[in-house]
Amino acid sequence: MARIEIPGKLFLIGEYGVIEGGRAVVCAVRPGFVYATEETAPVHPDSPAGVFLREGRGARVPGMVSAGLGQGFGSSTAELIAAFLEQHGRKPPVCELLDWYRGRFPGTSGADLAVQTAALSDGRAVYEVSKSAGVSPVGGFQRGLRKLRVYRVPSSIKQKTHEDLAKARPPVDVAALDARVGGFLKTIVDDRPEGFAVLTDFAEELSRTGRESAFSKEVRTAFRAVRGVTGVKGCGAALHDAYVVAHDGSREAMEGLSRVASRFALHDLGALGDLLW
């Protein structure tokens, strides 16, 4: 049985600001979404893949045989890429599929799709994304990402991205968010662990405009109270899909993180470095 694997994605920082033209850092993660080319999957008509098929740009979506890290890690955009691969028999150039996507879903950034298609082609893992500059791989980050740990929320409380984006809220301060994205990039490239406080700063900036769910704020506060944690933020819509926690690697920190994860029924996905595509 022929199979194709498409990387998942994780927003490290840059949610919401990137929709308005700001910067984001997004990584491609594994295990990816695996599709069997001999099978066909049902598709929601309003999903990206559903619209793609409805316009006659593809004939079907191969059947998924592995959901990777699950919802919140780019499942809908992976499905779109699978539909493209099935129709064209080649990997999609980033701009070709991204331009179509942004035209059909103007309220989204397309950063997840951009990173997944880029990683599928070039095998990189960490990218800076913006509407003006496109997608650029970030190098020199390996040491800086060693002490970031990732936790996933239970699928039963996953929030729907389109419903979150439809909410009426005050505008974001793109310049302030971009400054924190820049600080994060400097932290991972220069390997300055104390700089990961910028993760918390970014989350608080979004929280002030109602873009962090009450649950996510509670989780973030609990993680930040653990001795040895230097920064933490939720990821995705409402910062609610997953959590990235920077820590000093001490036994005390790891035990504290485990207690918080257990309290909120979070699934420990492990160190970010082990998840990178």
C-alpha cells in the first residue's frame, strides 16, 4: 500500500499578529499525517480540502491511516495538501497552494499551510512566516530549543479555529507582537534561556485583547509557577491547542511540570527537539 506522510505544524509564537501581516515562528513536527493512496476519505464540504474538491481542483482525498499528533497540529491543511498530491502527483510549491488558500479563507494567515508545504519540499523544521516576506527557514536553533517541552490539550476540549476567529475583539498591537517574535528568534539562535520569558509576554499581550481562553490562562499560570520554568504560552486559536514550556531541565522542574500536566489532563508530547520534522 502506497503511503504519503505530511508534516504537522506547531505555532511557537506569532498567533493573530501574523493574520494582520506580522511575523510568526512555526515549526513542522512529526509524526506527520499519513495517507494511503489506495483509499478515499470523506471530506467536510466547507473544509479547505472540501472547497478544493468542490471547485474541481482535485478528485478525492486519500484515506488517513495515522492522525499524527492530532487536531490542532495542522490536520485540515494536511488534508488539503493530500488532495493536491492526489490530483497532481507532485509536491505543491508553497505559493501555488497558499495563494489559493488565502483567497478562499481570507480571515486566516495560511502560516500552517505554508510551513507544512515548505517542510514537505525541503525537509526543514523551523520557519519564520509573514505575509510580506513569505516563508524562511530558521537555522542555528538546535541548542536553543533543547529545553522547550510540548503539551497537548485533550481532544474533547479542542476549540474550533473558525469559531474563534469569528469573535469580535479589539485589534492586536502588531508591532508589540512582532517585537516579541523577534525576541524569541534571538533567544533560540543565541541560546539565551532567560530570553524565553518572551513566551509569557506574548501570551499576556494576547490575553489583554481576549485572545487567550480562560482555560489556557489558568494552565499558563500554573506552569509558570513551577520553579525552573522561564516562559510558557499556549499555541493556536485562543492559545488553546497545546502549550510550549521553557524550563531549566532540573528534576524539580520536571516533577512540577508533570503535576501541572496531570492536573489539567494534558498529554506530554516530550521535548520539542524530538518532535521536529
